[in-house]
Amino acid sequence: MTNSANQHTRREVLTWLASIPFLPLGAMATSATLAGCNDSNDTTTPVVNPAKLKTATFTPMAAPTTVAVMATTACTSKLSISWDDGSKTEYQLGYKPFFLTGTKVPDGKGGQIIAGGYYDIKNQPIIDKSVTGKERQFFSDCPDGSSLISFKQATGKDFTDADKKTLGVKGNPVFHVVQFEYLSKDQAGGDTYGKLSSPIAVLTLDQDPKTGHLSLIKYHNVDTSSAHGLWITCGASLSPWGTHLSSEEYEPDAFDQKLGQSLSTLKAFSKNIYGDETSANPYNYGHLPEITVKADGTGSVKKHYCLGRISHELVQVFADNRTVLMGDDYTNGGLFMFVADKEKDLSAGTLYVAKFITQLTDTTAGKISWIKLGHATSAEIENLIKSGIKATDIFESVLQVVKYPTDATPAEKSAIDAANPTTEQKALADAAKARLKTQQATQKADLEAQGFKFTYLSKTGVYLKLKDTSDKTKLAAAFLETHRYAAFVGASMALTKNEGTTVNVADKKAYSALANIVDSMVEGGSGYLAEHNVKFPKITAGGILEHKLIGSQKDSTGTAINSDWVPSESSLLLRGVDISFDSFGNTADPEKIASPDNLKYSEKLRTLFIGEDSGNHLNNYLWAYNVDTKKLDRILSAPAGAESTGLHAVDEVNGWTYIMSNFQHPGDEWNRFYKDNADGSRSGLTTSLLAELDAAINTNYNNKFAAAVGYITADPVAPSVEKKSS
């Protein structure tokens, strides 16, 4: 049986939820009449409780169609709140940025700092010298995960006037942690993806107690040197205990077999932050950094090495303060879960990965069995890394012979690659492919006889064998070569781009975003294996999985899982719809989700918020999906070519509700939105509209080097779940 001594029952959770005050969004003020009369001389005014939220509904905005609107962040949706006193308030929503990256903002010390700026391991600015005479500090065009945190959540105490004076705020001090995933290019256009240590900033905000509006007071860059710098920080979540849980996705492949990020990228990263190409160890990246905010508006980082080394998109901690469900932005990725030994402490626990024991499809639920990968403390794994452990100390990893036979001639390779082969080339290619098939069969027989297991990772066939069966090797495999080990022990490594994860506490459901449902999830697709028990039709526009959470579960060893929040089955909740190019370059229905990425759930609004990362919509959208009415509403549109990021639905900070929202890389990869056809015609985005959009994006966002960090609000006051008096 599950040990529930430190667990919370469903009734306890519902009681806890009922105590939460409603969060703000920003809108028109409503008045509440206070009345009190009696016939006695008692002058005591009776207390009138403010009206509470009964239901919340959004009025969606239309997809933008003009260049001026498509080239910026647009938010013309509305939020309507019905109160339990029978009245109603409607809020006209709008988007308010705190800053654009690359601009100078207050540092709280009387000076200024570059928003989104990059620093080396000694906290010195890293300079872009790619264009002579235009040297400047590198700064990100890709703000991503964020957490809005009240002073009390961050510090455990109420703020004082002294705290306000220290922070420089006049109203309520609020903190906002923002991470910057990567920089797309240098000034000369050179690729900089993954080659700089991802910065994380703590913003000190001044919350107006009367309107709920937020103003930036200062920006603090967190020193990440103790964590060896940070690697491609993508999504994030707020822990129940008030810390910012970051991420490191696309972990570098220590074997350099293209099953993760390349070691050449790691060398460039190392050169930029350490000054040499060898100091950065691949095993120090692909983990979970946790940011703690201090009362003075600064922050510190602690990297946890015991939640598996995977392509961490983000993690979601459930209501027990111990169970963690993780996004794994990978092809042939898994559904990973971590159960901490202690509440509010991620430094030790047990790592699991899902195996679907019934088939998961677009119409059927897949039941889950959990494979235990191992138990570890963060210190144990960090010490393994410090000991100098190498990839070859853990696994033997041999790639399948593919595409060309090992003895292929240059002419045969050209014939195989030819788009329109001649008769002679076709004969050469057929002969080479026949030899390849024989070589693959021989390789399979030889390696399986030696104890290797065949699987797919990142759409690539690979044969795996543990170096030995010692406890140390298994520990290293579970926590440092997590993708390989999960595949080796039989997990359902079939998911494609499993991104954002969030939880609906009241209904005990979790949600995972699949940006694309392709390849390893589709029969006949690259990386597909029937034994994974995952079989979908191809949906490039992706979808969202819903997971049912229960207790009393046992793992693959027959041991009880110490959690009442374990996913027991998964099913498809929402899906995008693929279409042919429309006139705006969309290849997914613009009235449906496309490539969902960021997910956050609001308990009070009963709403799942969905941010897109899509080359399928020219403008990526932020959606609100009501889990009761099943209504899907577009509430924000990001600039053309940009990804909607930084989503954080905040039910309550000092009585106000917020939806935090950023975007990244505006005007990126226009080639995704059109196709030049063989007959000379063009499908999708027209040449003239593309040129207009490109010019507008360049004007608005510093030639595509800038992106915004901000939030959805309303004027003259922000929304709230408790009716405000006039």
C-alpha cells in the first residue's frame, strides 16, 4: 500500500482550494455597496463580505489579418466574471510589456543593465564582436519560462516598510523570475543557438494595491556559476513552496551520436563561458535548476541532478509537494515522474518512466505501468560527475547502419541521394540498398548475440548494452544517460516533443503538450516501434494529453509508489487540425490549437491556458480552454514568426490575478510559411505580405534581435476573483 502519512487526501485538497483568494487580471472597477442599519444606538458597521467569483468566461479575439496587428503582440479579448451576488464585470484585456530584451533597465544600484544580457562564468558580460565597430553585449531574443512570486511566497514572511524601502517600491513588492532560453544569431548572422549560458533574472515589481498593475523597479541577473552555467533553459513552473523551477532541454549527447545536442555546440558554449573548449562537462547539463528569490530582490540557483538527465522542457510539482511530472522535448521521448523523499525538497528521490500497457491512440486511453529507474540524491550524481565518469563507462552505444552500406562508393551515395535518378543511378542505388539490408541484418544478429538491445532514440536506430551490471553503473545510467537507460529497460519511448506540463488539482488530472504528433508516434514513422503501445495518425499540429492521477500504484519491481498523484492512464484531450497552406501561410486550422507548448492551469478560472510554438500558424496564439464547457478561446496573438512563451497563470498575488506572457524570436524562419511550387506558383504567404511583415517586425523589434517580457492586464484596474469596491 502507498505510504500516505505525509500525503494529502482529495478532501484536504478541495478544502485548500476553497481557501485560495481569486487572482487578478486587470480591468474595469466594479462597485460593491456596503449597507448597515438598525434601530439601536449601536454604531457598529456590519461587515459585508465581498462577492466571490462564480464563473469566468472569455470572449475571444479574431486572428489578426493586418500587418500592423500581425507584427506585434495583440490582445483584444475580454474576460467576463459573474459574481455570486448576481452581478457581472467585464474586463477588456490588453498586453503590457515590462521591457524588450536588449534595452537598458534599472539594476537597483543606481545604474542600468541590459535586459536578457549574457555573462560568462565570472559574471562578466560576453561581447558580440562579430561586426567590427558594433561591439555590444550579447542579449537574448528568446525570453521563456517565468514565475510571478509574492514577497511572502519567496521569503516566508510579510513585507515591512523597511523591505519596501530596500526594494524601492511604493506599493506591494512582487518578484518575477524570467529565464532566457537562447540567442538565435549574432550581429553578423552567425548561429549562436545553445552556445551561451542561459541567463535568469529576478525582476522586482511594484504592484499598485488599488489597480493591481505592475511596474518594473529593478532587474537582477542571477549568478549561475555554481551550477556551471545553464543550458538552454526553456519552460518553467512555480513550485508550491515559492521557488522558480527552471529547465535544461536538449541535453548534450556525451557519445556525440546526434541523439542529443552535439558536442561541437558544447565546445562553443564552453569557449564562451569558460574561455576554453574543454571545461564544460556534458553531464553537468540537462538537469533541473531551482531559483530561490531573496528579500532584497536577488536570487540564487541550485541545480538538482537526481531528476534524470533528459530534454527538460519544464516540471510540474503536484499538490503533495513531492510528486513531479516532467516534460521531455525529444523525439522518442518518455513520460518521466520523480517522487521526492521529502516534501518541498527535490534533492533526493526516485525516478520513474512510463510504460503503456494498453495502446494509447487518438481515440483510446493508454493505461500506464511505471518502471523504476532508480533512487538517488543530487549529491550522489554530482559526485559521479566530479569523479570524471565517461559515457563509455556507462553504456556501449552502437548506431544502426543506415542510408548507405558501409562500403558504399561516392557514386552509390550520389545515386541514393538523387531526387530524380537516371536509369543507371537507380540500378546503383538498388544494389547499394540491397547490401545495406544485408549489413543491417548481420549487425542485428551479431550485436544481439552479445546482449545488445535495439531501440530508437531521436528517430535513430541504436543498439545499447550496459558496460556492466554493477549498482554504480545502473545509477549512472539512470541519472546521466536517462534516455538510453529508459529505452534499454523497456519504457514507452515514443512521445514526440512532450513539452509543457501542468496540473488540475481539484479534478486530479495533469496535462502534457505534444507540439507535434509525428514520427515515433505514427505507425511507419521514423523511430516507431509497435512495442511502445503508442499509435496515432500523423498530426503535425500536435495535441494535448490528459492524465488521470490516482494513488495505490506499484512500480515495475512491485514496490508501492509513495504518492497519491500518479498518472494511471493517458488520453488525447485536444488536437490541432492540419490543413494545406492558406493565404497567410498557416498549415494548421487557425481556429484550433497548433503545436501546443506552454501549458498552465488556473484552478479558480477552471481554465487550461495554452501557448503555441508553431511553424503551423504564422502568428502563434495563447488560448484559454474551459475544462467544464470545453470552449476554446483565442486571447492573445504573438508577433508573426514568434513563439508564445513565459506563460504563468497566477490565481492570486495580493488579491489580483495575472496571466504572464512573453514571446521569442519574432520574424523567425519565414520559409516555413510558403512553398514555391514546380510550376512557378507559390503557396502560402505571398512575397508582398512577407516583405511588409518583415519590415514591420524589424522596426518593432530591433531587426529581430529583441523580444518582450510582460503580462496580460486591463485598464483601469486588473481583474480579480473577489469583487473590488469602488
